[in-house]
Amino acid sequence: MSADELFSCHSQPTTVDYSGKVPVEHLDYDYIEKCKDVKYLEKILRVLRSGDEGIYPHLIQFCESHLEKLDPKSRALRQENPAATAASLPKEEWTQIVDELTTWQEEAKKTDNSLKKGTIYDAVVKETIPPVRGSNCFVPVSQNSVPNGRRNPSKCALPRDYWEWDKFDVEKECAKIDENVVNTDPPAILNTGYPKIKTKVDVSLLPQQEKLLLANREKDKGNEAFRAKDYGEAVAYYSRSLSIIPTVAAYNNRAQAQINLKNWHNAMKDCQRALELEAGNMKALLRRATVYNHMGNFQLAADDLRMVLRDKPHNATATVGDRNTLHVHNVTVDHLPTRCHCICVKSET
């Protein structure tokens, strides 16, 4: 039987058994050339590569080229690349890889040593936390509210008959209980004052990313204290944030807290520092105008308001109000809108 007749027999619409063995007659140039079934060609190629029916390098190459024409992305055509070595790579590329690995090992050792010694960040996290705001006492965590002797439940009493309950003396048993009770609960420790919060944080050993996270964390604590109207604690947390990374927002927030505490000179310093970092900052100008107003420098307050309204003429913070009146009897207010004659500063954080 010729190859054409053989292929015509197998090219009939019959189901191909991919799990069966490939006949030897199919390992032929003509059959492979006329075969269009990609899966069956892949199976033929695997048989040829295995060498079970003999070694035919040219036939293997012919089968691969024909399969590539039908399906260039066939899995049977994939070839495994050997692992790269110093001999297979250019000298410059291999040197770069070795340098990067060495640098990574050194950084890993430094990180490991810093973790073993304990970083400053760990000390900040584990520092003494002040009591709950608004409470006048607290109980240390180390003290247990329930004594150790009372944790284990007592043994259950055995069931009694009904007639035995008639002999039970309630008053006598209550007297025994009162005699055996000993008050072992530790007394509550009165909080004579809030623990002093350190206003500076040593972050010399922390990377820049951790410094940013820690600075924002301390600023958020200050915002929480400000919303609770605990302005002294807010100033402390804003100071901690500024000791890590000075920012305009932290200076503005601390200035507002100082204004609420009527610490005019400290508020003025914070406004000046915020304006040094960002000239023309609206919040810093408004708060400095408030400080100038309370310190009696009405002309300077009017100048700051003029700068704000020059950029934002409809700013609601500098509108006319009944509170915090800016007395401008002896102040030159040329080109100053009427709304600037009064200041109504909001508590913005």
C-alpha cells in the first residue's frame, strides 16, 4: 500500500485515538507532510524524539518544521533553556548581577542586626500610653480584675433530696459566706495627672519612608486630641510630628491649637515657620491675622487679610461677623474690602 493510499485511509472522518500507540506506517515523510491534525503530529514528534522506533534526525526536523507551519505556538516545539552561568553571560552583565547580590546581602544583614537590637520605632510604639481622655483614674493592665483564686469554678454540689432542704439554715450559711470573704481586689490607682508626653522623637535610625508614616501618625493623634478639645495634648503630638518631619499642615494645626490656648507668641512662631515653608499659605495668613488682632497689631492683621482676599475674594473665613472684631480706627484700609474689617477664624485642622 502506497503512502497516498495509506493517508487516504487515515484521513477519513474517523475519531483519532490520541491515547493509543502510533503505527509505524505513520512515521513517514509523505504521511507527516499530508497530516493536518496538530495534536496527532505532536504525538508523532514525541515518538520520534523518544527513539523507541529508531533515531531519525532528519525526519524529526521535517516533522518539527511542518508542525511549526500549522501551529507556531505548539507546546511540542518549546525548548528548555539551560540555567545561565558565568560562562554563558557577558562579563559586564555577570559582574552587575554579583554586585547586586552582594549589596542585597549587606542590606539584609544590616536589617537583621537592627531588628535584633530593636529600633527606635519599636521604642516609640511601646512607650507608655496615657490614660483614656476624660477619665480620672485607671487600672494598670498588669493588675487583674479577677483574683487568681476565683478563676477556677467551684465544684458543683451533689443533688439533694427535697426533705434535706427543710434542714437548710439560710441565715447560718450566709453568715459563713460573709466571714470567709476577703477583699483581695487591688485598689484603683488615682490618676493625679496625665503623663507628660515627650515632644521630640529620635528617628535618626529610621528610613525616610518610616519617618513619613510616623510623622503622619503623630499628626493624626494631634487631630484627634484637637477634636476632643484637648488642645494641650494636641500641641504635644503636633510637636512630635514636627520633630520628625516639619510640614506646613502640622505648623498650621499647632498654631490653631496655640490660638485656642491663647498662647499668642507661640502661635505667631508657628505661623511664621509655615509661611517660610510655603509663602502665601492661606491658613497661615488667616491665623497670623487672628494673632495680630489679639496682640493689637491691627494694621498687620489687615495686611494679611488683604493678601488672602486678593487670591480668594469670596473666602468665608475672612467675612464680616459679630465675633473677634478687628478694630481698625487707626488703620489704613485702602483697597481693603469691607468684609476684612472683622475676622471670624474657624478651628480648621
